[in-house]
Amino acid sequence: MQIEIDSGSGFCFGVTTAIRKAEEELEKGGILYCLGDIVHNGMECERLKDMGLVTINHADMRELHDVKVLLRAHGEPPETYELARRNNIEIIDATCPVVLQLQKRIKQQYEMGDGQIVIFGKKGHAEVLGLVGQTGSSAIVIENFDEVKRLDFTRDIYLYSQTTKSLDEYHRIIDYIQSHISPGATFKSFDTICRSVANRMPNISQFAARHDLILFVCGRKSSNGKVLYNECLRVNPNTHLVEDAHEIEPSWLDGIQSVGICGATSTPRWLMEQCRDAIQQLA
């Protein structure tokens, strides 16, 4: 049986950087807190917990003083930095540079005044909360193409996207706004989707088509993972999502000649390798 791990799967640059920063701090000793799961993958979070990383939420952070808190790649709103200043918390800032640049662009637009700032993204997602926070919570979040219809097309619209959203759907939203915006209103869209994530879609489609069976290894909380998994499933109906090797069913391998293993931007390489090893033992 042929088993291939997708070379394009695994941590993106932002996640890799955040985990490296966490490991470097933990090696120094002492307690390091992380605001939210450092990555949407339970197995990787467990590994770092064993090294000493303590995951907290915003309510926990309000009670902390004189400690170190790591901000993960998703980014945070300005209120989090203000809280850290008040509580004498040292911030280890692992916000992805792509997200940081997007936050700055949205903040500048907000400070310019008029118009609707619209963000194509998942409501409540950590990155989106950080983006909305740049606008004093005034930005409008649309989760999908259908929600674009509720915008006020008589007013200026400035459209941004969460960095990990679908490029195709974003372009559909842009086309719809362009065809419905009032003649007297301004519409500007900004290309803010991360290419290291967007480019995975066509690549993973080709990968899924090459194999009899696809194992998509991913934490079930990962938004990016859901998008990539569904693309694999569309191309290859014999696709299964697993969080780790223990979820692999031996019956899936019956009559299978080739297995492709891939994952999300939050899936560590070592976890995909564990799944490969488990299949080799079952085959």
C-alpha cells in the first residue's frame, strides 16, 4: 500500500512562529500563559501543556498580574493590550504578521471616519474579534455570500476578509457589491486573504484526487480545517476526518491501494506521521 503525506499540509508560518515562541519561553522556566488555545489542535495543545503552557481565557487574564501571557497567531483587540498594561502583564506577541497588517489597515480606515467597514469572516472567531476590535466594535461581520444582501448599498463600503477565508467566495461577494452599490457611494475591497492558506485549496484538491483514500487530520475546532476537509470530500468522497490515529477504522483500508494523509494549517506534521505509522501497522 502506498502512503503519502501531503507536503503542503501542516502548520502555516503564523502558527509555526507562535509555537516556536512558546517553546523558547517555556525553556527559560517559569509559567507561561496562553490566551486561548495556541492552535486549534487538541493533540498539539496537550504537548505544549506537558511542557508547562497554561491556557487561559479573557476572564482568567483579568485576574492575573505580573506574569507572561502569549498572544497566539490569531491576534487580539486593543482592549487586551490595555488590560495587560494595567495588570503589569508581559505580552509575548505571536500575532501573525499577515493578521497584524490587516488589523492596522482596518484601524486606519476606521479612524478616517465614514462608511461601513465590512469583514467577511466567522462571527466569534478569535481573528475576527481582533479585527472588529480595531473599529470600536462597529464593523459588520458577514459569514457567507447570502449575508452580503443586508448591507446598506447607499453608503460607502470598505470590505476586508479574515485571512483564512475562501478566495472564491470573497470574489463573489466583491462582484455582488460592485453590481449593487449606489452610484453616489464608494466601494473598496482589500485583498487580505493569506496566500499560504488560499493556495492550499487547489493543491489539496489535486492531492485528494490522486489517492483511493484520504485521511484529513485536523482538530474539529479548526475553521480552516473544515474548509479544506470539505474540499477533499468534494474531490474524493472516500475522505475521512480524524483528530488522531486512534480514530482510524481498519475497515477503511479494505481494497485500498493508496492513502493520502493531509491536514489543516493547525495540524502538526508529527500527528500526520503518527497516522501514517498506524496505517502501516494495520495494512
